[in-house]
Amino acid sequence: MDAWIDFTNAPHVHYFSQLINKFEKEGIEYIITLRDFKNLENIVNLYNYTSKPILIGKHGGTTEEKLINSTERIIGLTKVIKDNKPKVAIAKHSVELPRVAFGLGIPSIFTVDNEYAEAQNRLTMPLVNDLIVPEGINKTMLRKQGGRDFISFNGTCEVANINSRLNGIIPINKNIVNELNLNPEMPIIIMRSCPNSSYCNGNGDIIPKIIEKLNKKIDCNIVAFSRTDAQKEKYKSLNAVVPHSIDAISLIYHADAMIGAGGTMNRESAVMGIPTVSCYPQNILGVDTYLMKKNLMIHTKSIDKIVKYVIDNIGKKNKMPKLEDPTNLIFEKICEYL
């Protein structure tokens, strides 16, 4: 086996899809592993890879569950990988891959784009051979967490996510507006709640207040992505469309604005030139600051400022910025090991 890739979160699938496409074109043998986490398996199956992905382990909720499940996953991965004997291992923020690869003597190529994920970073970065990071990340923080010998690219990981779709590996769904029964005559505004709503603005989830104020100001389609059942019911009560599991990148492609308290969807939106407001409630990541400096995204937790920005920028999509896609860089490093 030439290469091993581990998926632990949904955006990783889009991020590595162009790389896997290169593998298949060049005849590079590969194995994919993934864990049971939200809709990760469904997204992996969309790509119909030649090598059938192997499901090993699951996500944990509490600290105790994370520790137990990660330990069990390391055992499961070790059993599979020792038999396949890959020449190189590749992942983005997977806690288990660097530890298994290091233990089995397999060189690893790792991507990190969150300097505040301290626990994951300390468990992984000291063990990897090549550490690929976006230019905007705080490398001083990463060094304190065990990072070294950084290989930087002038963009964000979301550039690869978007290119995987725009380059046709899976085409953008042009019918998604109709599938969600949205009014094509009105602007489409997407919203995403924060990872832990109690952190948002210090007063819980602010998305409902944004929906209420926007509905008073303009006629628009609001599509709100929830993280809990309570959020789902609240958004629905405000006449927002709440998708269960959909092609978010295709929806962003058709959007007029994005308001998010998370990270990945905001950056995917900004990379596609959609007017984007981050209301992320914790420390702002270096990759977000990078996009803000390029005037591709703003950050505010003020509901009035969020609503004003969206209204002022409806119909003002930016031209897609020229940012570096890390795929070729990763592929070159892999070929060095092969």
C-alpha cells in the first residue's frame, strides 16, 4: 500500500478529494479510514472512491468518552494499518493517525489550521514528519504546542474544499435552491450556530435574534444550520429553513450572504466571494484574521452590525480571490516518500 488517509470530520473529505483523485489517476494505491461522526460517512460515500473506506471507531462527547474512544480507535487502526503497510500517512487534525503512524514507523504528513485546538495539537504535532499549515496561522502558538519545520501555503484549507467541487470531482448542485423550496426571487442568507451556543455573545445562541431582526428589515430566504434539537425547533419557529443533512457547499455557492458562529462554512463562503460575517464567540483563528485582512470576511458579535452588513452587501458578491490550494504541495511531499 502506498498511502493512508484518515478522515475524522466532514470538511476533511472535501479537503483531500483532489488528492485522492490524483492518486487514482497516477495509480497510487491508497487506503481510507474514517470514524463514526455525524454525517461524515454519508459525505465520504458521495465521492465513490475506488478504495472502499474503512469505518473504525467513533467520536466521543465527554472528556472520558473521547479518551476511551480514541484509545479504542488507535487499537483498531493499528490492526488494519500494520497489515496494509502504507509508505506514508496523511491527515488533517486526526488525533489517532500520527500516533499510529509514529508507532509503526510510517512517515506522516499532517495539516493543522487551528492554533487554539491545543489538546489535539499537543497530541499530534510532535510526532509528524511534515507539518503543512496556512500562512495566516499563529506559528508561535504552534511551536509552544510542539510544532516545528512548518511548510506554509498562501491560502486556507477551504480553498481545496471549494476547488474539489468547482473542478468537477463532484459538481455543484445547481438545483439545491429548488430542492429546499426557496424563493429564487429573494436573497438567500445562510446562518450557522456556534459549536457551543452558550459561548455566543456571552448570552447564548444569537442566531434567533439575527433571524428576527433580518425578517423585519428585508424579505429573504433564511437557511439556518443547527447543532442541537432545541436550536432546530427554535429556528423553524422563526420560519427559517433548517436542513438535516445537505450539500452545504452547493448552497453556499448560491447564497447572497453567510453569517456563522463556526469556522469552516464561514471560510468556504469567504473563499467563494460571498459576503461573510463571522460571529465566532471565542479567540479568532489566524486563518480567519488572514481572510479579514483581505477584506473577504468581517467579525462582529453585534446583531445590529451583522444585520446592517448583510443588508448593505446583498448582491455584492466578490470575485473569487486567488489563494493557494495546498493539494499540489501535499502531493509533492507524498511523492518524495513514494
